[in-house]
Amino acid sequence: MPPRAIALFGGLAAAAALAVALASEHLGGLAPCELCLWQRWPYWAAVGVGLAAFAAPRLATPLALVVIALFLGNAVLAAFHAGVEWGFWPSPLPGCGAAGSGGAATIDELMARLKAAPIVRCDQPAIVIAGLSMAGWNAVFALAVGAALLISWQRSRRTA
């Protein structure tokens, strides 16, 4: 697979992961903790970098490497979060909660809603499927996609 396709595929895989996260939040009612939200940033970046590689084919090789690094870095972040959930180590975030504004119109309304919003703890998984939390599954997904992209990139270098 050429580097441009690697970057674009990575961007599409990142978009799929974001779609699952947003669907579980908005349709499934699972409120994300702060570490969950952190795990979305590499995916947003991978979407943007994948599109940039599509738009600028001459930069496809370095951009493909950036996408690969974003996936592998996200795998580490997600595994760290899973470790917090399993009690292997504490969260580095004080309180480890996240609250949305809920569409507040004024600063006073925003402050009132933030005070009333429940804290979503990073050390308590919202859901466990087949023994893994969403952070655990994200670690598996990000590592699998990152490894597949890296292998594809290495194979494309051998044939070039």
C-alpha cells in the first residue's frame, strides 16, 4: 500500500473510532471521563493528517509516519487509562472528571451546570465488554491499526 493510502486509511480508521466513541456518548448515554476525552485527540489529528496526505501527495510518506505514530501513541494512552481502571496506578488527573456545558447561555448558567454535573471517574469503566473497558478496547484497536499501518509502510518501502 502506498504511503498516501496508508495515511488515508489511518484517517478513516480514526474517524470510525471517533464515530464509535461519539455514538456511545450521545446515543448510548456513556459519559466520557477526562482520559477518555484525551484519547480522542490523536484520532482527530489522524483524520486531519490523513486528509492532508490525500491533498498533498508529495508529503504522503512523512504524513503516513505521523498517522502511524498517532495510533501507536494512542494505544499507549489507552493502555495507561485501562491500567488506571484496573487499579494498576492512579490517574494523574485531579478528580479525573469531565463535565459538559450542556448548552449554557451565560457564564453564570455554565458555572451552575458545571457544579451540578456529576464527576465521571477515570478509574471506573462505564462499560465492560468481554472483560475489557472501552479504554482497553481502544488500546487493542489503536495498536492493531498502528501495527498494520506500520507493516504496510515497511512493505511499501521494500517494493519501492
